[in-house]
Amino acid sequence: MGSDTSTVTVLYYDQNDMTSICSDVLNNLEVQTDDRVIFPSSYRDDKIIIAVLDGDCQVRNSLGDRAIYS
């Protein structure tokens, strides 16, 4: 199985406070041959993962961060 490592940005909701989207950058994660990233065993606890992005991405804005203009 995967001998490669990767840096990813994870977008998720915290199950205890689903009012905003959160993000984490995780480094040196094992990658399986089918390009799936292996998260540390406890990482998924209390999270609803929305997306896994390649690299260190900075989230500028997410849903609800900006006022709606009419």
C-alpha cells in the first residue's frame, strides 16, 4: 500500500457546532495507491468532512462569512 505522503487541506463541519465550515492543513499523510489519504485514527472524530483538497489551501471565505448585499 501507499509509500507516498501528501499535504492536504480538509474542509469540515464540527458536529458540535455546525454554524461554520472549518479547515485544517494536514502534512505527511500516507497516500494509498488509489490516491486516498489516510487520516490519523482519531482525526475524523466529531467531524463531518466536506472536502479534501491537495496541498496547503487558505480558505478566504466560506458560506456565511460575507454579508449578503441586495
